[in-house]
Amino acid sequence: MGWLNSMQISATGLSAQRLRMNVIANNIANAQTTRTAQGGPYRREIVQLKPMQSGPQQSFAGLLSSSQGQSAAGAGVQVSGIIKDPSPFKQVYDPSSPDAVNGYVQMPNVNISTEMVDMISASRAYQANVTAFAAGKQMYRDALTLGQ
């Protein structure tokens, strides 16, 4: 594995987790939005991630054995898409709301507790990638000073 590949892998993780945190923040910001431009309440969004790979789908053990002594080009993570959560909307009784139908208002399917757990998870993954990037950088810096 080339020395830049480890930094490139961490960089893909940083980028993916930053997008995840942005989408989660958007979900939290729209937790009370009952009317969107498309009509109806806001629907929670979820970021889907997938591993980057140059060949067909393989197991971890297969990827590890095939990358022994080879470049890890194509390694890392990428965003495969941002999907709308298909779970049903919450029904809240509020007959005074202009969005009420038979006294009930459809509220977004955003659960603040779930979003906070996801935000902590994304934040920790981001921190882990920063740590891996910094450790790789320090190893390369130390390797350059060995010959001095």
C-alpha cells in the first residue's frame, strides 16, 4: 500500500462523515416542518455509504488477501446516495393548525433522539478518520527523518 493511499482512504471517510453530519443537521432543523415545497411534511433523509472497490463485490478477507503487496487504489468509502426514510409520519392532534385534516396534523418522521445518536456516531467516525490521517502523516514524517 502506498503511503498516500492511507491518507486518501481517511480523506474519503472524512468527506462521507461530514456529509452525514450535514444531512443529520438538516433533519434536526426540519423536525417541525409540516409543509414543504413538494407538499406534505418533511421526510427524514438518510445517507447511504458503500465501500469503494475496483473489482466485484468481495468479503473483507478476500479484499485483504488480494491487497497484500498491492496498491489499495479504489479503497475507502463513498456516498451511494441520500434516500428518504419511508417510515410513516407522526399524527398529532391539533385542530387549530392550518395543516390539520380531521383535527390531525402530519408531522415529520424525524426522531430527535435517533438523530442525536446518528450525529454522535458520525462525529466519532469523523474523529477516528482525523486520528488515522494524523497518525499516517506522523509515520511518514518519522520515516523521512530516519536517514538523517
